[in-house]
Amino acid sequence: MFKVTVEKECGCFRKSGINNNQEFASKDNALIKAMELTKDMNSDFCQKHEFKVVESGDTILIKVDEKAHTGCCGGGHCS
């Protein structure tokens, strides 16, 4: 069994209703699910965190990092 685990559950994750520690019979299915979750979380959550997928044996971790605040609004016109 392969497990997809969100390493640190931020407030947005807890409010989302997504189950943590989901188990899958194959590594491919676990990776696909982790990538889908990461994509959804990066686009739908509050944008204070950035999520990324990291393999760790039979566990696929979704790690969370606080985004660095650069003062840019993200509109693409600051550079």
C-alpha cells in the first residue's frame, strides 16, 4: 500500500474536507492523486502556502511552505 499524506495541515486544508493519509494499491495511483491534490490546493487555497509532492518510500508527502512575500501582487506587471 502507498499513502498520500499532507505533512502539515494548514487551516485551508482542514476546512476543505479532503481526507489526509489516503491509501492506494499502486504507487502510480498515489502519485497521480498527490499531483491532483497539490494542483487543486495551490489554485484553490488562500495562496499563503505553496504545496509540492515529495516521494518518501511508500509515502507520497505533500509538503507545505509559506510563500515568500515579495510585495508583488502577482499580476505579472512588477517585473
